[in-house]
Amino acid sequence: MQTSQVSPSSPVSPPSPRPRRTERADLLLAGGAAVVAALCFLLVRASLIDDAYITLSYARNLAEEFHWGLTPFRTANSATSPLNVLVLGLAAFVVRDPVWGLGVVFVVLTALQALGLARLARRLDLSRGAAVAATALLLLSPLFLAIVGMEMTLALTLAVWATVAAAERRPVLFGALAALLVLTRVDLAVVPLVLLLATPGLLRRTHVVLGTALLVAAPWYVFSWVALGALVPDTLVIKTVSTGAWGPWDFANGWQLYLERYPAATVLAAIPALAGLLALVVWPFVRRRARWAGLGPVVALGAAGVLHAVAYSLLAPPPFHWYYAPSVGALTVTAAFLGAAAAGRRPAPAADGSPAPVRRRPVALLAAAVAAALLLVDAAFALQRGVPWEMTPITTNWATAEQYLAIGEDLRAEVGDDVVRSPGEIGTLAYACRCDIVDPFSDRGTLLPQIDQRQEEAGTVMRLLLRLNFANLDRPPAAEPDRALVYEGGRPDGDWPVTSAWRGSGSFSLVAP
């Protein structure tokens, strides 16, 4: 009897069980992240900041009336993140409620973020603990819990998957993700740019990356330039024109202001980012060691976070706390992954495909203990603020979300068809009132003087770019308010008394314009 044999060079071999187990574990991580994200949303749902409600108002008008504007009465272009509005608008249309639609989007994006981090860890032969730590540190960070509803959950999810695409040298996927990042916020172009320059396999196919990105992004920008009168949102002007509202504070020194006003939240958000920054400083001295091989995409993501902060420091916009989120998020991921690499790479599987035994290094145990301790402190800090939150741990609003919603509902009955001038914060009021409330965020005519001022202050090159941006801008007359809602700090005797961790006590009153 002749026995058939398979030579060592034969392509026939038993399938390895490792990929299937790995996929199940990744999905389990994503599912766990989704559950925690759902609990986090229930915690923060009643405390969303005013700018989150600007986005929700846009999303609701898009879902219900296919209208692009902060209010149903006027077309506007003040949504900083068009892609975030489109995603939330779709969710609002499906769920029939913008806030719960936000909850669905937040949970789904968190799960996708965890899935991308797990895939990145697997691609780099790192412990899955790197993905677990990065997901949890981002999800429980006081900064990111304070800005649920803003575009940063979407931005970080796209940035994670762009890093995966860079690690896997996939130019088409990378180009598409680069375009989506720019559609999320124009300044986020720094993330794919740094990843591209740091990845030779992608850089050699730059034409594919740019071609794909152009195909994905062009439809929106053509529509925005023609129909909305600007290539990029009007917040380019609203947030950068000189108003003096923040006094001596800008992005470069604003962290000192938050450290003074919200010390615990600021420190907890900063610790993982500072750890990532330290890892970047150490990286050039250790990168040639085998333990650190192949981690270039993660280092590039952290470097993009640093460059984003440097660019904002030079531009010197007001220090809105969500402006720090791209840098903090990118450096947090870098800290988790480079910390996992310092603890030791994942051992290669045995010849039969089974996982090799893991040697627990002291560094690994120390890193796990530090991450676990930070996460426990983050969770305790979140829960000690009450359940659900009345106010986010970092805020610049003049009233709580509950107070603003109540004022808006009263305004709906009070003003009828009158035009109301906003007090300066408009998002939550517009969402609750659904009335014709106006300021530069909702009324393009009110914004025109600021557009002209920004062009006059700009240098030659920037002036030309601004003229190109606004080449198709209509110049409607500013709305004439019938009444004005005004805020008075330190005087709780107005029509609607309010309190805020940012401004203390005050009140809103409805007066003649």
C-alpha cells in the first residue's frame, strides 16, 4: 500500500485557527465598547454643550425639511463639520429624534473605533490590551465626555482607520478616509498628510491617494461652493475674526485657563496625552530596536497630533476646549500603543497555528496597572458628578443644557413669528425654540461684516483665498430683530435665572432690540 506524502514545500496545509479567533475577539471588544458607550451617552445626554446643539439643529432641519441651516427659516453654513451633520441627519431621519440619533451614532462610532484599534494592534503584533486601553482612555476621558455631539468621535474613528490603512498600505482606502477626515473638519487634513509622508508604500502611490480623495470630497465641496456660497464653513470667519471676547487667552495658553477653572478634568484628560508626547520624544532613540519595528504609523498619528497643536498655536484661535481634542486623542492612542510595545510584542503563533505562550514582563504589568488606575479614576470622576450629568466637567456655556432647553420652550410660546436676536449662545435655544432666532451662526446677513473684516485683516495670499472661498456668496440683508434675548451676568433677577460653572449666576431677559 502506497502512502501519499505532502512535501514541506507543498501549498496544502491545515488552516490556521488564529484568524477566526482573532476576529471573534475583535468583535467582542467592539461589542463591549458599544455597551460602555451606550452607558456613557445615558450619563451625558442631558448635559450636551451648546455647540453640540448647533449640530443637532442642523441635523434635524436636514432630516425633517431637507434644509441646510441652524433654523428652518434661513440657509446658513455655520456647521463646522458637514460630515457630522450628514451622519447625524441620517440618524435623526431613521430614529425620528436627533438626540437619540446622536446616541446611536456615538455607540456605532465607538464600536468602529474599537474595531479599528484592535485591527491596528493585530497588524503591528501588539497585545490587544493596547486597543482596549486606547478605546477606554478615549471613551472615559473627561474631555471627550464633555464634547459628545461634536465631531471628534467621528474624527478619531476616521483617524484610527486611516492609521490602519497606512499600516496595511492600502492607498484607495486611505484616500477615501483622508477625504472623510477633511469633510469632518478641514484642519484635520494634517492627519492623513503626516501619515502619507511617513508611509513610503503610500507615498509611492500618492496619485492614487489624491485621486481617490478628490473623488470622495469633490461632490460636497462643489455643492457647498455653489449652493452655500463657500467652500468651507463660515466658522472659519466666526471663530477667527478678532472680537476680544476671550481677552488674553488663545489656543496656545488656553490650557492654563482650563487648568485653573477645571483642574481635575484637565489633568485627567492631559495625562495620557502627555504620556504619548513623552513616548514620541523617546522614540528616535529606540526605534531601531526590534521591539519598536513597524510602529511608524502610530508614531505618525501622534506626530500629526503635535503638528495640529502647533498649527493652532500659530493661528491663535480662541481656546474652545474641543479644539484640543485632535491632539489629545492622537497622543492618547500613541501612548497606549507605544506603551504596549515597551511591554513586549505579541509572540508569533506556534507551528500548528495555536497561540504561543505569553511571557508577562514587569513593564507590561506596570503599564497595565497604570492604565487601569487611570481608567478607574476617570470612571470615579464621571460618576461622582451625579447620574445623569447636569453639566459637563469642562464647559464654556452660560447656562446648563436643561436651563437653555426650558428657556427655548418658553420662547416658542412667547415670540411666535417674531425675529429674536440671540444673546451670543444660540445652539440649545434654537433647538428648543424652533423660532427665528438670529446671529452670525443662523443669519448670513449678520455675518457679512465679519467676513469683510476678516478679508481686510488678512495678508495678500489669505485675502485671495478668502475671495475664492466666498466667490459665490449671496449678500442678503441682515435680519431686523423684533426682540432681543440678553444675558446679564451676576444678576439672577431677570426673566430666566441661570447658573454655570463657567460664568456663575446670571439671567436672560427678553427685551426690545
